[in-house]
Amino acid sequence: MVLTFGWRSVVWACNMKATLTVRERAEKALAAREGEVAEAGFAGRAMAVFACGGVIRAGRLCGWVCCLGLGLAAAAAQPVPRGYSIPLIDLAGETQRQVIVDREPGQYLGHPTTVLLEDHRALLVVYPKGHGRGAIVYKRSADGGRSWSGRLPVPKSWATSLEVPTLYRTVDADGRKRLIMFSGLYPIRMAVSTDEGGSWSELKPIGNFGGVVAMASCVALKPGPGRYMALFHDDGRFIAGGEEKTSRRKDSPDGPFSPCGKPWQFFVYQCRSTDGGQTWSVPIPIATRPDVDLCEPGAVRSLDGREIAVLLRENKRQRNSFIIFTRDEGLTWTQPRELPGALTGDRHTACYAPDGRLFISFRDMAHDSPTRGDWVAWVGQYADLVNGAEGQYRVRLMDNTKGADCAYPGVEVLPDGTFVATTYGHWTAGESPYIVCVRLKLEELDARARK
């Protein structure tokens, strides 16, 4: 059912038990959360409901209202190429670029994220001992990824992580700087460091809600400092918990576990902070489509600062990846639009080169690609995202030897333009996945692309 309020569209999915109107449902949901929404700095109750959306309950969970600016009704789209025609540069055999971050025989090491410290040389990395779950491992590089420390001590609660950990830097309105790390499922938890990663707090819930790959992106908002938008997704299992239990931990079958419900529809959510990431608002849905499963939002701001783009994985594997845009700091969003095959993949992570070009790292899931399932990167302009263009060229960073199990990467750029991309994968046939970083400069690749 598609309901329209003026220029806004509302997609309403509910069962036959729904008896309240859309507006009544939204008002009831928001009234219960009004204080949290106000603290998040949203522009009033009406804007929070009708521009950003709300989680709707009436007795049992029976519906969602997603008020997303231009709407999310699936519309007929022009065919989009499932492959690509831009050049492909293969770095997989160039072992001199590759640095092993961590490797343990027989142990699955996966899904890292990184953060570059203020000296613009030191890097921190976190990753789980398991496939998207497991005790969090923590390491440091003092030389831009050329070498890495041993495993560093971590708080006790980090061993209870059930999801992919994600690292970000934040600054509050008073200029106080923090590093924050999220761990997902239910509830989403966060740890904090106030000394550049020298010490960390325990993981603590940020609210009574959960999600998957939380937080996949964290973007500073205007006017700053101190305002942030963090993005994640959920398919209905963890957003509000539930009566079932899931462990996802083969190494610890008796716990820890996450309460969960039954999956039914993928939504992409945002949470907002006005205090430099110390506290977060309730989640608000920003994207969904009934015909595809949109997830793993990868955000990047335009060079002029006026727009934020979010690239989305398509988890049904029937279409290409998608993209959405906002020009009002996340209050309203465009309809999800299918991307070209050149940008189709999972867990997009973007960073600008000094010359203004974008380097986006991801798992290649293009339908017609010779490197499908490998760790790749895309090089192009922000305008290519806006215009649906293929970009300049693609790069295979490493060859994954088992299916498509690789490439949840962290990407950092050093002052001299060196990209340090870090991820996991099955880099050696028949062995457990391990963590590697690859160093490169775009100038090294440009000449090859022209041949």
C-alpha cells in the first residue's frame, strides 16, 4: 500500500490486525520516544515522523511507516548493465604491496575495520575471531600499515561480541576527541577511547535496539562539531529483539547470545548524535524496497559538502547494488536507484585521493565479472555516482580462493596519497581466512589504465 501526504510518499507494510491510521500510529510511536528524538536534534515532531520515519507498534508488531522524502515505492527502471566496460587492473600477484596483519592456523579471522590516528601515520584495526562474530582482536600500526603490533589487551566484554566491530573518530562541540567502536545484533553496543586507542571502555548498549553490521558508516553532520549520523541495517530480527535466541558463536555455543525475532524485510536505518557520539537517538528507517534486500550502507560526502551518497548491497543477488542521496543532512532521502555493474558489490568503503577522485573498496558481486567474489576497488569521480556512470577503472586487490567470503575493508589515505586498504579473505587455498593490508597510490595505476 502506498499512501501520499502532499509531496511525500509513505510505504506501509502491515498485517490485517492494523486498526490505527498511519498518522495515529506515527504519533503513538513518537510520543513514546519523544525525548530521545528531541535530544537527537530533529526538526520537530512532525519532521521526525513524516520526513524521517518511525517504528510503529500496536499491541504486537504489525507495521512500519517509512516516510522518506521522495518515497520508496518500487518503480519501473531503465535496464542497468550487469557487467562493466571500464579497464580492470590486477594487483593480486603483486605481493610486495601486501602486508599480513594477522594470521592464525585453523582460526577464522575476518571483517576488519580501521581508523587513522591524528599523526596521520598510526592505524588501529579491530576484527572478530570468526565469520562476522566472535571475540574482538585489536592491533596497531605505527608506520602506515607497513608493520603491525601483536594482539593488544582489550576489555573483557570484547570477547562477547556477536557481530562485526566498527571503528570511528568523533569530536564533540567542546572539541573533545574520542574513538568509538560499535558491535551489533541486539542490543547494539559501543566502547569508547579518549586517549587515541591507548585504553578502552567496556562495551555498553547505546539503546534498546539492535541491528546488523552496526554501524556500517558514521558521517559528521552540519552544523558541527558534535553532530553525527550512523547507519546500519536489519531484516526484522534484531531491531527490537524478540523471544528467540541466536548465538552465531561456534566457539561458545552456550553464550553469549542475542534475542531476536523473525526476519521479514530489510531496512536501512540511521541513528543520530549531537554530543560527539557519546549518546545516540533511536533508529529511523531511511531506505527499503519490497523487491530487493538493501543493506550494508557505505556513505560518502560530496567534495562540495552539500550531499551525502550511500551505496547499498543488494542481498537477494537479483539486482545490482543501489544508491541513495540526501541534500539535507539525512532528513530526507532519494529513492534507491540501481548502480552500474562496475560498482556492484558488498560493504562499500570510500575515501578521497588528494586529487579529488574516489577510491571505493568492496567485495565484487557484479553479475558479469571475471573477478566476482574477489576483493576489488573502483576509481572514479563523485559525479559518476550521481550520474550513474561506470567510473574510470576497477582494481583487483587480491584473489579470494573460496567463494565470495572476503572484503569487509577498512580504507585510509595517508598524507602522501598512499591508500592503505585492509581486509580479510581466503588468500591461501585450503587455509582459514586471515587479515591483509594492501598499499597503493592512484598515480601508479593510472598509466596501466590508459594502456
